[in-house]
Amino acid sequence: MTRIRVDIDKIKRMRKHSRITLQEMAARLGYKSPNGYYYLERGRSKFTAEMLATVAEILETSLEDLFLRPNKEETKRKVLPPVRGE
């Protein structure tokens, strides 16, 4: 089974592209200082589902766009068993 992970690098790039500062993002998510959000973008803390939904709204994107896409070939190998005799 392929594990789905949050694409924190993409979130950071999208935030910067939208010209939203760490302080602004932290405030929108309810943090009193930017450190709490900074730890999320660095991978030291984990996003909750509710936080991700809010981040998607702030960045004006879909929730699924915030996740890493599994490699198609890797997914095929894990889903389909190898064919014998070919």
C-alpha cells in the first residue's frame, strides 16, 4: 500500500508565491508566534486534517493538491502482482 504524505515543500513554495509570510500564515492558523507554523513547514510538527483544509483555503487550492503524488510505476508494482511466464 502506498503511503500518502503531505508535500510540505510545495506548501512552502505556494505560500511564498502567494506572498504570504510565515507570520501571516501562523496568525491565520491561530498560532501566537510564527514558530508553530515554521515547525510545520520544516517537518518537525505534523499538520492536522483541519489545518490542511485551512491551508488549502488560504492558498486557494484543493486539499488533494497539498499531497505528494505517488510514482505511477511504483503504484502499479504494488497494486498488480507480477505476471508469471511472460
